[in-house]
Amino acid sequence: MGPWRWLLLWCWHTALLHGQRPQDGPPRPAGWSPAPSPPWVPTAEPGAPGEAEGSAAALAFLRTGDAQRLARANCSRGVPAAAAGRGPPPALRAALRAAPEALAHAANFLNMLFQTNDIREASVAEDVEWYQALVRSLAEGHPWVRRAVLALDAHPLAAKPRLMLQATKGDGQILLQDVSAAAPSLGNLSWDNEWFNALKSQRTPVLHKRVLSNDLRSMETPKWQRGDSYVGDPGHVLWSPPFLECRDGRFLPAWAITLSAAFYGLKPDLSPEFKGVVRVDIELRDMAIDQCASGPGWFADTHRCDLNSTQCIPQESRGFVLGRYLCRCKPGFYRASGAASGTQADGGSLLGCRPCRQGCSTCEDDAPCLIQEDRALRAAVLACQACCMLAIFLSMLVSYHFRRSKARAGLGQPGEEKAPEGETLEQLQCLKGLQGTWRAASDKGWRDRTGEWL
């Protein structure tokens, strides 16, 4: 019996080992519910040919708005704009305020639908008309909506959504399609599937808890009186970066964004469980890019103005195009060509202005505003004046010297020392006689004229 005992013990030990391999944890007690699943990680998608051409055409369309070049480019998928900044700008949020509110209301409607009735997942085919009506109503939630999509997930670990409806608006009609066959492509790790993957991979979604109460005396259904529910608000809506959609190998010449919101059911432990996503694609009509704005928002503070010498002034524009701003010189600075446009920015260079001359509050060129002293010219003029004054002084000294020499030479002969004085006296006497004669003649003429008058 000894060998058989060891053989039985070995078989029992082997059975225990094989029985424990598929078990990841302790035995499941009564009332056990599955633990929250790990984040769902989609697989990467290989790059499609022709993406470089499409990206270059999309970048040129963003910078210049050239729709002709965009129409000639081939594409295999949409191209997002590398929008700097986090989240949409406040102006876009204000213009599209109705769209995220309608999307949040639709998601909350589905929240209530799945959280108050746990058999809705089994009756998707029966309730498909409800979902179709919801998708159509989302397409009419805003005049700029291009497309509305509802993706209903069957199970958190499922490979694809169970139902996927799409409503496309155009030419005054709404085209409703069941695109569930394209649902497996949502597993690709690409930006155009982020509207679904980012919401599905959330560990702890940010929701508001609500307590639902029912008056069973006035209602036949539901049969419960009190329960928990989780709802969202427009702030929980996910915004995608601007993108160009590729349709039939060609880009649509209009930038668009995607708004998406998830809806949830309840697990057995009454925690939220991901059930699907509702989404709308919205065209950016009459929306301009404000690169001069500061703070959060796409393309905010991406201008090329040198703020030390210029100020950024946005231009009125009706297109989603970069470079629609002016770099205007600040007081005390000037630019030869006036204000510079944002389209003149070359690479990483800044558009700046030159400082005015000293003493100029404003200027248009490098001309001085105050009198500029030329010290060299002033020194030359002063030197010339000094030379002239020195020459006059020297000439005075020379003339004075020769005058005294001449006077001394005249006084050297005897009898001639008083000659000049005698001549002077004779001249004075002659002048005195002439003065008396002139007075007498004047008095006589005056008397004669007076007698004639009398």
C-alpha cells in the first residue's frame, strides 16, 4: 500500500496545480462581481500611403487658405491641425455653446436609460428606433453640425461596439446609416478614433452622482423606489483638434472639430460602466484664428510679433487661416514698411521695429527730431573767427606802430613842431566865419518872407 499511497498523493498534487493555473485570484464568493477592467488599449494602425502629400496640402491650406491645391491632393484619411494650446478658444466655445449642451443632454438621456433598466442591452434591436431618432435629433442640434454618430458598446471587453449609427446632414436632408460593419476600425490607435478610445479608456470618469426617487403609488414602472444615477454636463464633452475630413480620396475644403460624450450604465456594485459614445462633427464656419490672444485656446499666443517693440493686432477674417494679424509698432519705434503682416513671418524670426532717435515720441523713419550739434563744424567756425580777430588785432598794432613812427619823423625838423596846431586854428576860424555868414543870411531871408506875409 505504500507505493500506491505515494502515487495517489502525486496525482492529487498534480490535479491541484492544474486546477489553480487558470484561476487569477481567490475563490469567488457569493455576490461577486467583475472588477473594473484595465484601460482598453487599441492597436496601432500602419501609415497609409500618400499621407505626406495630404499633410503638406493641409498645412498649406491652414497657412494660406488655398483650396485649389487642397482639391488636387490625394488623401486616405483625415489630417488634424497641430493646434498649439490646450482646448478650444473661448470665442469658439461661445459660438458653439448649443452643440455641447445638446450632446450632454443626449448622453444623460442614455445614462438614465441604461442606469434605470439593466435589460436595455438585451433589447438593442427592439429599441433601435429610439437610437435612430436620437442620432437624427443630434444632427439638428446646431446649424454647423455635419455628422452625428452613436456607438453602443456591448461589453467593456468586447472587440467592437454592438451598434453604430451615423446621421449625415447635407443638401437639406439627413442621411441615416447603420455603420456597425466599420466598428472594428475603432480599435486602431489613431487620432481619428480618439473620440471613442479616449473615453473608453478612462479609469474613473468624472460624473455627478444623483439620487433617483420614484413615487410607486402613482407609477406602475419602475418597481424600485430609490436608486443611484450618474450624469455629466457640457464641461465633460471631449473636444478634438481641428481636422480636414477625407472623403472619396479628396479633402473637404472646410475645417471641422469633433465633440464626443460617453454614456454609462451601472455595474452590480452600482459604479458607472462604459456603454458607448455619442459624437457630432461640426464645421468651423466664419471662425477665425486669433493668434494674438493670450491664455488657453488653440493657436493662442503663436504670433511672431516682437512684443518689445510691437503690439499684435488681429485682423478681421472669415476663414480658419493662420497669419491674419498685424505687428504694429509701439510709440517710440518705427518700421520702414509700416505695420507688418503675420504672413511676412519667416521661420523663427520675429517681426519687430527699430527705435526712434533720442527725443522722438513718434517717428516714421530714422530722421532726428531735435537739432543735432556738429562739434567739428562749430570748432572750425570758431577757429576761423578767432583767426580773423587775431589778424585784426595784429593789423591794429602794426598801424599804430607806423603812425607813431610817422609823427616822430615830422617833429624832427626845427620850426615844424607847431605847424599842425596852427593849421588847426586857422581852420577853426574859417569855420566860425562861415557859420556867422550863414546865420545872417538866414535871418534876412526870414524877415523878407515875414514882411511879404504881413
